[in-house]
Amino acid sequence: MSSFLRCCFRRERLSDVVEAVAVKCPDAACCCGCCSAFRPRYKRLVDNIFPAIPEDGLVKPNMDKLMWYAMNSPDKLDRIGDYLAHRLYRDINRRKTGYVIISMDALDQLLVSCHANTLNLFVESFLQMVQKLLESTEPALQLRATQSFEKFANIREDTPSYHRRYDFLVSKFSSMCYSSEDNEVIRKQLRTAGIKGLQGVVRKTDWDNLGENIWLPTHMEKIVPSLLYNMQGNKTYVEGTTQTGDAPDNHQTEGEREPHVLAEMCLRELVSRATYGKIHNVVKPLLIHLDHEGLWVNNSFAVQVFKILMFSIQVQYSITVIELIMSHLNEKSSEPAQIRTGIADVLSKIIPIAAGECIGPSVIEIINSLLEHIRSSVVGGASGKEGSAEKIYQETLIHALGEYANHLPDYQKIDSMVFILNKVPGSDRVDDGGSTRSEAEVKLQHLLLKSLLKVGTKYTTEQYSKTFAQSFLVRLMRLSVSSDAAVRLTVQQILHTLIDRHQNIEKLTKPTLEITRLGLTLGKPVRQDVNFWKKSGNEILLSIQENCEFANNTLANIEALYATLMLLLTEIRCDDVIVDILRVLFHVQGMGQGGAVSAVAAIQLHTLVASVMVVISHLVSTLKDHVSAVIKLRSDKAPHLLPELLSHYDSNLPHSNLPEDLLFDNAKVLDLLAGTNLDEKRLNASVSSIMRRHSTTQHTSSTMDINSISVEVDSACSSPGLPRRSLEEEITFESLKKVLTESPEQKRKADEERRKQITEAFMTESFEALVAKIQAKQPDTLQNKLTEIFNRLPPACPPPQPTTAMSCDTAAGLAASSSNYQLPFPSGLF
């Protein structure tokens, strides 16, 4: 050693001498004053910042010298940090708390003032010192370490350190959040310090692009429950009085904030920094904490926490939270109904927070999951107290489904309604009342229809053709004629929701004669509505007509039918609607008059007819006198046949075989309509005879409106190579005059009547009858047409020559074999 020192002195390497002395005697400043002159400058500068009395605090002039030296010699920062750490360890062991605080103050100032590429080496010493203080049992040192780390977390380093780990800090700060000190002030300070420390860890790692470490499940399982633990003890969250939409008041100082306020701020910041792949790691510990603490039953705290989460998360990731809650609900399928109800309630209350465009593509999956929960609840239903809990759970699921559908775009709402309707038992077949169904199936049918009604209330109808898709309308009409009165009532309510576009349904709850006082809003005539009615109107009216025939109708069923008829009159401004409803009303009146139903049902049906006829008389002025006369006679002789409707009537009251003057006269109404634009001939048609074939055929997936069938009578005119059909009448002066003078309206009616006759003949008559009718009017027409067709075939395969005596099956086969040729419909059929 002596030879080395002499060599160093000879070469004037004083710094090496000082380093050698420091290695041999690290406490040279304390053991011998003469050695201080040989120590490195950075050590002398560090020693000079410590006063003789710790209470005097940091020596400010000497601290400025140390900072100046560190800024001009950044390569010495790591040595300064090591030496400060050495002194801090020594002072902790000697319980010199004052010098420990001074060391941390010096470290804080050096961290803030020195920004260099070598800061990473200095930071390692700093974190070691923080860890040493946190390991101490003295609350004052733990609080001081947290303050230093909080300042360090706000520093953005130039180059991140990928080898730095915060595992210990996460564990220690999380444990401080659960502090159980006897002193309430110290307990509050430690919990506050733990929350700030966790906030600093999250902020530091996220800023320095080192977030992959902090977002690991092992860390989130410590951070998230620590924050929730400090929040759940506050009454504002338990009682649900906190304002979750806004962040806490930032005007308060850090020292004034309560632990639950800081925990909420930290949770908001944590969630706002989470990206798509990290949300699961945040939400999963939250759900587990709520499970362990039993916070689903009285779920005010759970609702508030998830609202905070939804308001803080990036909006495009809102759907992920909903999916995670749905997944958690699936996992809790075997838990008591109270727990599942709490989860479903949370789900229903946070869905409205998510924006409509952020619901995501998995709409059907979530709806299907909710429906499956409803089905499983019904199948495994309990009785008594548990049964009432299951019912609350089912209602909560339906409410959640409605809230979810409310934030879907309209086209997805329609798809959702179709999907739900397809899940309803019995929507794919006609319920004739003969099949026996289990109680669970009946209950499931009611609940799914309620779900459909809930979704329908969130949908705004614009065009009926888009709302009532053919497959949707067919299944809905099948359910509308169910033998269950409750099912029929729910279907009518669904129709009310989807038909009503002007909020008239609230005014149509009860049948009345004072129609002018209702203040109904009438829709404007729209071509799309007219086309919809021509295509599907008879289907709706047939269901209404069959609904009136059920013996188990309640007062609510009759009132619902009244509302449906009124909505059709006010929403679809079409002449055909009025005539078709008149046709149904006369049929219903005939049911009551003929005694086919009970006395109460007959009186209710007569009252229903009277209420709707009053409305029609206001729309068609020519009917007003006749309707008024009947109403006046009823008010004098039979007031029970007028509103208001009652659920029970005296069985001795007249209800069938009533005098003609108390009934609305079909023939008289037909004459009164003759002078209007209405097609009075539609009154003679029978809806049931045309449409009942659908209600008795289970495999039919769509219906056909005969008014929409169009048969091309003159198809031969556009077929190349085929001669045109012969004219029905000779061209004379009278015929030309008729063409010129005949009005377009008369021609249209004549063509429509002829088309109806042709269509009905093809639908009802046999093939033999059609052939006989054609031959009776034009005996050689069929023979000539078939001969022309066969003559056009290639000569390689000559067909057999048909005769007039050929069988019907042979003629049909020949016609089917020549599919490339169009056989014109003979003009002489009618």
C-alpha cells in the first residue's frame, strides 16, 4: 500500500490516492479530520450538505455547490448516489432520522435538477433508498419515502430503463392501503401515501413505455383491490350519492383529500390509461373483489364503481367491459338469484353510458346470452321466496336487454327483434290450443315476448315495410292467435309499439265515443304505407278477426284490439284500410249477433264495433248520419252496447238477435260508400276465406296477399315467334268510342276486377274445370296453342300430337316439358 501511494505521489495522481484511502477507510471524515482533504470532491460536497445538528436541515449553499458539480460532471451522479445511499443506510441503522430526511431531500433536488443520460444509474441508488425507507417500521420514514417517489414519478426520463422493476413498490404501497394503525391520523396518512405511491407507479411505467410490466395480472390483482378497499368504506359510494360522471374536485390540496377521493382519482387514471388488451386485467380483479366482499346483493357500490369505470375508459373500449360483465354473469349461473340480479342490474345501468356506435359487432351474441340466462332461469325456476327472487332476476335481465337495444342503430334493433322472436316457443307453428305445453315453456314464451316488447319500445318506426319484414310479421301473427290470452295481449302491445308513430297509443287505452276530445295526430298518406297494406294488411286484419273469436278474451284483450284498429286508421292513411276494417267490423258484429260467443263477449264486441264505427264516420262523412242514428238508438234502448267497456255484464241483457235498428247495416253502408272514392266492393270479400289457409298450414313461411298478385294476361305479346291473341271483340265505331270516352278510373276498376276473377279461379278451381271453361268459350284454343308449341320443337325429337281428348295429367306434363316457351293465358276465360 505504501509503495502504491509513493508511486501515486511521484506521478501526481492525487485522485487515486484519495480513492485508495476511501477504500481503506470509508468513514475517514469521522475518524480523522486530516483525511478529509484526501477524499474525492463529490464526497466532500455530499458531506458538507449535512449540518452538525439535524434539526437545522439541509445546508442550502453547500447543496447548491453539489448540484452545480453534478450538473457539470454528470458522470459522477452514480457515485454521488452510491455515497448518499451509504450514508442513508448508516443513519437508518443508527436511528438518526434527521439525517435520513436530509439525505432524501438532497436526492429529491438532484433528481429534479439533473437530466442526463446517466440518470438511470443514479435512479437505481434512489430506488434502493426508497425501498430501504419503506422497509422501516416507522410511519414517518414510510411517508417520506412515498413523497420522494411521487416526485420521481413526475419526472420524464430521456431514456427508459428496461431492467428496472417495481414489484416491491407495488406490493408495499398496496399493503399501506390496508393500514390498520390504531392512531386514526397515522392510518389515514399511510393509506393516502399508499394510494399516491400506486398512482406514481402507474404513471411512471406508462410514461416510460414500460407499461407491460405494471399491467400484468399479478400487479393489477394488488392495485385494484387496494383502491376499492379505500373506496368502499365511504358512505357516498354505498348510498350511491357520489357524482360519478365527473372527476373529484381538483381545487383541494393533496393533504386535504380523503383516501376514498384519492383512490377514485387513481382508479380513473388507471382505467383511462388502459388499452384494449389491458382492460381485462383491470376489470377481472374488480369483479373478484366484489365477489369476495359480497357487494353484489346491495349493489350500490358496484354500480358506482362501474359507472366510474365507464366514464373513465376510452370510449371505443366500452363494449369490452360489457362483455366481461356478461362473462362473469355466465360464471355465476349457479349462484343465488340475489347475486345474479345484482350483476344484471349493474349491467343494465352501465349500458346507457356507452355510446351507440361503440356497442360493437357482437350484438347478437350479447342478446343471445341474455336470452339464455332468461331461459335457464325459467327452466331451473324455484318456488316461494326463491321464486320471487328469480322473477326479479328475470325482470332485471329484460330491463338490461331493453337498455342494450336502446343504444343500437335501428337496423340492428330490427335484427334483434327478429332474433328474439325466433327464440319464442310457438312462433314457428300455429297454436290451436290442442297441444299441451309445459309450465316452463309457457313462462318462457311470456318472458321472451316481454323482452321483444321491451326492445320494440326502443325502436322508432319510419316505414312499416322495413319494420314488419315478412318473416317477422308471419311469426308475430302466429303468436297473435295463440290460445293463451296473455300471449295475445302482449302481441297486441308489440303491434301498438311498432305501429304508433305519433304517440297516439296513450290516448287510446279505453274505447270511447268522444273521439274529438282525444286529440289524435293523423299520419300523412305515404305510398310506402299503401303498398305495405296491400301486401300485409289482410294478414293483420285476419289476426284481429280471429282474436275476437276467442272465448277466454279479457277486458284488456278487447281494449288492445280497439287500440290496434284505431292505430291502423290513424297511421295508415289509405282508403283500403277503412274498407277492410269495415269488413272486419261487420264480421265481428255478426259474431255477437249470432250468439257464437258468450253474453259478456258479445256485448264487448258490439261496444268495440260501435267505438270504431264512430271514428270511421269522422273519416267518411257519408256514414256519419247512419252511425249517429244507430248510436242514438243504442243510447236510448241498449246503453250497455256502448262504451265504456266492463269486465262483467248482467247475463239477462240483450246481446244477440238484436233488432236491426240497433245494428250497423252492411247494405246501407255499401250504398253510402258508392258515392265516394272508396272501393265498396271490398266489403263483400271475406278475409278469412282468403287468408285462413295460412293459419292452418304450419310449414308455410310466408303469406300471399291476393291483392298483390298480378297475372300477365297478354304475355304472348312480348313472346317472340308466338302470335298475338285474338281480340275479344270486333273493332267497331262503338268500341273505339268506348275506349275514348271511358274514364281511367272505370277502366282501372274493370281491369282489377277481371284480374281478381282470374286469380281466384286459378287458386280455387281444378285444372279440369279450367280446361272445360276454356273449351266451352273457345273450343279450339287449347288445341291450336299446343300445336303451335310442338311445331316449334327441333325435328330430332318430334313430340306426340296432342288431341282434344288427352287427359289433364298428359297436358300438364307436356306443358311442363316445354319450359322454354311461354303459354299465353287464353283471353276467353271470363
